[in-house]
Amino acid sequence: MSPGLLRRLERQDPTVREPSPLTEPALVKPDAARGDAGQRVEQDRPKTVEGIIRHVQGRVLTDCPALLTSARHSQKDRQTLKAFIARLLVEENLVVRKLTRDALSEQVVCEVVGYGPIDTYIRDPTVDEVMVNGPGRVYVERKGRLERVEAAFRDDEHLLDLITRVVAPLGRRLDQASPFVDARLPDGSRVNAIIAPLSLVGPVLTIRKFPERTMTLGDLMVLGALGPAMAGFLEAAVRARLNVIISGGAGAGKTTLLNALAGAIAGPSERIITIEDSAELRLPQEHVVSLESRPANTEGRGEVSIRQLLRNALRMRPDRLIIGECRGGEAFELLQAMNSGHSGSFSTVHANSAADALARIENMVLMAGEELPHAAIVDQVRSAVDLVVHLERYADGGRRVSHVGVVDKEPGGSTGRDRVTLKTIFRFAVQGVTAEGAVDGHFEGCPAEPPPWLLARFRAAGEQPPRFEADGGPVVEAEVEGG
């Protein structure tokens, strides 16, 4: 059929329609496609630090969740995580104004596995304590002095999120029903947090860092916390199994000295049981049993106090008992233990002086509710406690042993039935303050004749009788303090 005839038939048959001309599909130019996709990606890309942190944390949880956990405890894994985050920031072009990618990746790491804005100070070995008074005020302690730093949290929620992340792995909770918590970090550092309605300035977080290495008496002597003769006497007193009370104010270094004295206990031949609210002691001996108290749950049940643990520890065949701090009725059980064959035990007490420490112990025994007459309590304290070591934090921030005294156990003389007295054998004598603000002073011995009971204890332990020598200062006459 000719082409002309075909066209005539198509015109005559209305059902046959001339095909419409072929048209190509509407194609978008490649540049335009990339522009639209790029615009969508640009709109979805987080532009704030908070958004980047949430985005990166989601990617890390998806791609390498094990690394997120291990980086909290390993510096090597932390660096690996930082490298992964830095690469992720480059690949997804995540940037924040005024922050380099290295600084941004470090900030993201601090938020994801560290302590957020205070992470730098937590890892700074010169910082002893970090205090967060609400989201906008952060203070640190260096060499005994407080200073405010520029770190700050965004708001209460940011700070509360960090507190929750810190205490949750420790089995503690913080909420309206339980608005304060006392716990410890895996490295032994002490953590305290309190929130509204008890705190009126927002969430408050206090972290007292634990030394990376356990301090010994030699280390404390190098730092100027005590003199050579004083350190030698205290070490011999530990070996002679004297019962020691360490007193001082908050932050005076009581736990540090307690750890140093406990570290001087010889060998595995003695079974040591430590009892603390938050386990901070790290002893080098092998035969150590560490016990930790437990607070009540939200229903007010399940509390295990220091006093209950101490009662139980007496059934665990201890050679020495070490109580992190006496602050209540457990003082009665401690005196009973010291008076019933568990010599060489230690504890700390908050007090303003060595004499006040003995008075506080008497008051705490009264708190135990045993209804003992005061004269009987005084006799218990006099018989149980052998040595009181008092520490102070001075104006220059230095922590020093200011007083070492032995309990006067001899009948008659200065020992009365209504009080316990101390004979000073070492002290720190303050001469003044230098122009630079440093305390000018020296350790001095008070060479009174050692009491017969003390000489007998040293000889029984095979130790040389103490010689109360001067520690770089003059020898002074012995003095007697009342309790």
C-alpha cells in the first residue's frame, strides 16, 4: 500500500488517529539535580554543637558501639574514637563556626564519653577537686586553693544529663524522689550530686579526684606534709599495732594519710578489712577485704550502714579494721573492737583539733544509744585509742600534720576520770606568712619521756623505742592537752 493511500484511509476512519510526535521525557539537568540534593543535605546537616553531638553519637552507636564503651576507660580507645569522629566530621562536612575540626572532635569526644565542659579539669593532674555550682559556675581546687574557671554548661538539663551518665553505671539514681547521691568513680574519685528542690542554684556536682598513685609516708614527707622524724615514728607506730585516730577538717588530707598509714602494714600475714561509705582506700597488700555501705532505696529499704558492716566484720576474723570515717554510732563498735584484740586499727574523724577528736568520739558513742555513763565512755576511749594525728589545711593551701599526740593512759597525774588527755610529741609550729603567701613554719619534737605503756608496745613489736627528735626545728617542752 502506497503511502498516499494510507494517509487517505486514516483521514476517512475517525478511529485511527495520527500518532502524536515522539517527545523525550522531561529530564532535569545534572547540575540542577545536584543542587537540589545538595540543598536538601545542607538543610538536614546539623549546624550546632548539640546537633552534631547527637548525630555523631547515633553514628557511633550504630557503627562501633563497643568502642563507645571502652573509650570511657581506655585512653588508647579514646584516641581511636576521636580519630573516627574526626574522619566522620570531614566526610559529612560537619563544621561549627569558630571551632577547628580538631577542637570540635575533641569537644564531641568529651560530651560522648567524657565529662563534657569539665572533662579537661577532670583529666588535669594538677586539679584536686572540681565543683559545679549550677550550669554557669565551675570552680576547681589546685594546691589547696579555689579558682573559678571559664567552663560552663548550657543549662540545667545539660548538667543533669552528665550527672545521670556518671552515677547510672554505679548503680545509683538521682531524681525527685532521691535528690542527692554520693558515689565513687571507677578510679576511686568521690562524686556527690544534689538537685532541686534541695538545691536552689540548679544541679550541683562535686568531684574529689583520687590520686593516680597511692601516696606513701615518704611521698607526704617530700611534699612537706610531715617531717622525717614524725614519719619514722608513725611508721613504727603502725608496725607496733597502735590504734590511730586521724582527725582534721574537710579536705585536710585525712583519707590520704589513712591510706599512707595503712600501706605501711607489713605483708600478707595480717587480714585487713576496710569499711567505707564510698570505697576510696587502695592498699598494696593482698589480704584485704573491702566493704562499702549502701544507702536506702526509693522505698526507704535496703540500707546497710557502717555500723552494721562493722558488726559483721568482727565475725570475719580481722587482724586490723580500717574505718574510712566515724560519724555516728559506729564509734561504739570501733572502740569495742580496739578493746577486744583488734589492735592496730585506724579511723578518721572530723574535728578542729586532736583533743576535739577525742571529745567527738565520746559524743558519737553517746549517739549509739547504749546508755553508758560518761565515765565508762571516757574509760573506753582512753583504753582503746593510742595515738591521735591531726591535720590542717593552712592559708597557703598546704596540708600538714599539725599535731601528733599519745593518749595519757597512766593512772593519776593529769589523767582525770572525766576526760581523756593527750601528750604532744610532734607539732607544726607556724612562724608567720611570707610575702608570697606561703606559711613559714617547721616541725618540732616535744621530747617528753615516753610513757611506759608506749615503750612496752614498741618493745613487744620488736621496734626501737621512740625518740622524739626535732624535725628541722627546736626541741620544745612537752605539753598536755585536755579532751
